[in-house]
Amino acid sequence: MADTQDYDVVVLGAGSGGYATAMRAAQLGMKVALIEGDKVGGTCLHRGCIPTKALLHAAEIADEMREGSSIGVRGSFEGIDMPALHTYKGGVIEKMFKGLTGLVDSRGVETIHGWGRLVAKDTVEVGGTYYRGKNVVLASGSYSKTLGLDISGRVITSDQALTMNEVPGSAIILGGGVIGVEFASVWRSFGAEVQIIEGLPHLVPNEDEAVSKTLERAFRKRGIKFATKTMFDRVEQSDSGVTVYTQDGKNYSADYLLVAIGRGPATANLGYEDVGISMDRGFVLTDDRLRTNIEGIYAVGDIVPGLQLAHRGFLQGIFVAEEIAGLHPRVIDETLIPRVTYCNPEIASVGLNQNKAEEIYGKENVEAVEFNLAGNGKSQMLGTAGFVKLVRLKGGAIVGFHAIGARMGEQVGEGQLMVAWQAEPADFEGLIHAHPTQNESVGEAILALAGKPLHTHN
């Protein structure tokens, strides 16, 4: 091929999975090309995790301002200055973007800016130049699914929601999963009326049922409305608002409709099928070592079926770089990947929920305990309800960690370790959790599991 450049690894896509692959491969002495049509950092940094968490932080401050008088702090909430909020959000993104691009460059990774297409099993073409790799890693990421709806005007996805110049007076959110409940939480804190429509029986349906029910109670208390077991039919919009019709004959009106039904794999028109890669509904199929059916081609991140989380892609990227280098890394167990939903209250989990554990091991072989945050001093200061729940095999290892409450996402690290290391309550003997912290709630749950609860009303 004319104008062909050769590399050890060519990575298509520079989101969390792609840039992790590139950086680790370069660290291991390989010559790497990282191809990205947009910006290094991908959805997570520019249109996902980081900007939404900036909005959620602003929402937390708004709630604290409203509630300040209850703890003796005088002040008032006067509204959201959206241009100033966007400046703050943009500053966080820009600082992280500069840091990331600097890191990528310092590792000797060659970043190619342009839209790439796989044209052979070892070659990606970008604007007439061919980048040939002994190994090719597909990391093209995901997009907001839309149910085929026309995303325009007052029908939006998270992409448009992150750049709105106003706080909606009212919003309908289609989907009660992670993205839906995070935006519901933000907009309610900003002062909007919110209605969620979810087809499944509970909000955050992938979480432990006790967590879902606690979130639903908290949302009712916050004035966030939701309809579960409710299927979307159609939407009509005018210059002033939207009306959503559901299959049970009801309709809901608001200023905006946010379509938050999940993310699909961004693999269309990239040449994957033409080269012969096995696909399923747009996803790239791999084995447990993230190899596709074509020798020398790997896939990481949201295009691989499974959890669509930035840190999963990041972990997979490191794995693939080490696999290519011949280091034989340990196969990734997806049940050990921590999951956090950053609504108020926050949700954190890792491992199996109670229903799943009972399904796998039998109801008679599983036990669970909950420690209510009412017994945790720091949580009381924060004014949060919630709990830590541990799921265990009777007489054996902890297989699931589940928590809900303000800032409980920060506790998921210990949850990951106890589940990944197959800890039993006896393994914590002689260890103590610092007082007064929310982390104590994890220790109390462990004590309860060991049959010696102290701050728990039996």
C-alpha cells in the first residue's frame, strides 16, 4: 500500500480503553499509533463521566445551600448560573484533557487525529494514509441510543443535556437506569420537575432490589416522580414542550424529553464486518482474552458486550497491551468490576446481588446482612439514609457488596477487595475502621455478618 506506516500496535479510538492500551503498550516498549477522530479521552472525559459528575457536584452544593439553615448555616439558594456552571465544568475537562494528552505524548505514543477505518486485518486507513500494525485494537466506543427517535428541538440525549443553557422547568426522562437517575437527580436539585418512565419493575434495575427500593423511597421524598413497568409509545413536540404517550394509555407533558435508554456500540461503517470480524447487534465478539475471531485483532471497551463503564475499558486496555506483550495477564472477571451511580443518594456495588447469588448457589446457601446508615455518625451529619449490604455464602466468602447513601461510592474500593479476595468475616478480625467515617458502616456490616453486630438494632 502507498504511504503505509508500520507499528507494533495500532489502536482505533482514544477513549478510556484505547488510550490505556496505547500507554501500557508503549510502556512495554512497543511502537504505538493511537487514532482518534475527536479528542483523546473519549466519551468519558468529554461527554460522559467527568462532565456529568461536575453537574452532580453543583447539584450537591445546591442541595446543601437549601438545607444550610437546618444545621445553623445561614444562606439561600438563588438558582443556577448555567454559563458559570459550564465554565467550571469546561475547566475541569480542559485540565484533565491537557494532563492526559501530555501523558500520552510523554510515553512516545503517536496520536493520529482523524477518522479511521479498518481496511485489512492489520491496517487502519485515515485520510488516505495507511497505518499497519502487527496487532490492531478496536476501541471505537459507544453512542447514546435513541429508539429511532429524531433527536432535535426538545427531544434530547445526554449529549445535549450536558450543554443546555437553561435549567429545564420540567423534564421527562425515558429510562431509569444509571444515566436517567443521574440526570433526574441533577435537574431536581437545580429546581426542575422530573418524571422518569421505566419499562422494568424498578429504577436502577441491575442493582440489588433492596437498593432499588431505597432509591425509589429517596426519590419520592425529593419529589422526583417515576412510573415503572411503563412502556414508551411515542412523543409529540411543539415549540414550547413535549408530550409523551405510554402504552398504558397515559400521557405526560414537560419542557423536554431526555432519552436515556443506554448506549449502543459505535461500530457502523468502520470496516469491521468487511474484514470478517464476528459481530452481534453491532457489538464486537471476543473471547475471554479479548481476542476477536481474526488473528491479531483485539477489542476493548463499550464495543465489547458487558458493562459499559470507563474503568472497565481502562482495565481491558491494560490487559490487551500486556497480552500482546506476552505477559499472560489474569483474565478479567466482570463481576469484580465496581459500579457506582452518582445520583443523590449514591449507589455503589460490586459482585453478585442477593437474587443473583441465590440463583447461582441456591437460596439455602446464601445469607445477607444490612447495616443501616442511621447507626453511622458521619452519615447522620450528612443527613443521608441508606445502608451497606453484604451478600455471603453461608459459612464462606463474601460474594456481593451493595451500598446506598450520600458519598457511598467512595466505599466501593473496600467492597471490591473483599469480594475479589473472597474474604470471610474472620479475615477482618483485629482490623478496625476509623471513627467517625462513613467507612465504619462497612465495618459494622462485617461485624453483623460475623454474628456480632454492635451498632445494629436486632
